[in-house]
Amino acid sequence: MDTQLTTATERAAHLRNQLGTLDTQKAKTEGKLAEEHATIRRAAVKRGELVESLIGVNEAVSRSAHKQIDDLDSIIRVSERMAESLQKALAKAVQEKEALIVELTEVERVIQAEERAKGLEAFRIKLQQATRRVGESLDNARADLKALAVLETNAVEAYGINAHLIAEPIFADFFQRQGNLAGQGWTLFHTTRNMQFLIRPMTRG
């Protein structure tokens, strides 16, 4: 799972780099296209002015104007061909970007699915560990209560009423504290699952 996630993450990083490079190239192409369009507009305006200036001029001025018009026509043709090439390059870049975005979306979906699966597996392991610890704590509590009862029983058998007199206030304090958990700062934590267990002195085996 980790290998697949690493491969997908690396692929996503590579695709993002490609998209970044493509966006940079696209921006440059758009800038060049704008320049060519501006060149065409300027040449067209200048050509129109020259055409208007031909009215009523002598032959020398007319030849010069026509030469400039021919030069402007040449500039316009070159810029139009360049603009057409740039537009094709932009269209290709848009198609490439769309394809990269589709692939990146799929790769990111795979990454999310892998991360989700990895997170759920981590949750399963942690929950198993936590329930095991709690189970051990509950088992220890049962054994400790049994040991407590045995300790008192043995002492009463050995020392009689004197042991009972010692045990009574100690147990009274113990039961009072366990019966008043709020007084010790404990508050009930509400859960969607019933987490209450009856803890009694028990022996195993």
C-alpha cells in the first residue's frame, strides 16, 4: 500500500510540475500572440492612413506610399501566419492541460483512497491495542479486588475482631471514595457505545 501511495504521490507531483511548466509556456505564447495582434492592428491602421493619403498625390509620392503599403502588407501577412501558429500552439496547450488535469484528478483520487485505507488500518491497530490495554486493566482490577478480599479474610481468621476493627474504617473510606467519583473530579464521558462493566472480585482458572 505504501509503495502504491508513494508512486501515486510522485506521479501527482510530476503532473503538477508539468502543469506549472505548461501554464508558463501558455502565458508566454499568449503574450506573443497579443504582440502579433497588436502588430497587425498597427500595420492595418497605418496602411489605411496611407491608402487615404494617395488621393490627389503625384506619382513619386504614390510610388513611395505603395512601397510602404506593400511593406505593411508583408508585415501583416507574416504576423497573421505567426498568430495562426501561436493560436494552434495555444489550442494544443489547452488540450494537453485538460489531459493532465484529468490524469491528476484520477491520481489524486487514488491518493485519497490509499490515505483513507491507510488511516483506517491505523485506526484498526490502535483500537485493538486500546481494547487490549483496557481489557488487561479490567482483568487486573478483578484480580486486585479478589486479592483485597483474601487479604481481609486471612487477617480476620488470624487476628479476629482486631483485624476487623482495622479493616472497617479503611474499607469505609475506600467505598466512600469509589462511590463519590464526582468529589474526586471525575465526570461521566458520554459515548455512543455502552462502556460500562461490572467489576467484581474474580479468580481465573
